[in-house]
Amino acid sequence: MNPSAVRTNDSPLGTVLVDGSGRTLYLFTADGKNTNSMDCDAACLKLWPPMEGKPKAGGGVDAGLIGTTDDAGRAQVTYAGHPLYY
């Protein structure tokens, strides 16, 4: 499985986003859509590392909702415009 893929997976909480390795992905709705408004300092990033790279849509995900935003010169993966974190 491609680790840069974003796909869906069933969980006890319902359908969630995961990467190609099955690790759960999170988004914070307070992060503005398609902006660099992420308000996460170094301590925050240790707890919530960003998903980086060139994403691909996997099973259950609309490819039109997958993108990237610039995070200090690195491509951070987004879903529906919101940055994704582990």
C-alpha cells in the first residue's frame, strides 16, 4: 500500500481517514481552508506531526478533495482544504 495515499477505513467511531499504511489522519477545522493558518508550535508538532508529501487518493476518497499546502517549505497534505496530521 502506498503510504502517501489518503483513504478511508472503518473504525468503532465510524469512517475515518487513514494513510496508505493504515495510520489514522486528523484535521483541525480551525485551520483555515487552503491557507497556512496552522497554529502549531514545535511542541504541538511533536504531538501532531503533519502528513507531508505528494498525496494520492485511495479507496473511499474523492481525489478532488486531496491537495497540499506549503508548511515551511514542505508540502503538507490537505483534505477538503484542511491540513492533515497524525
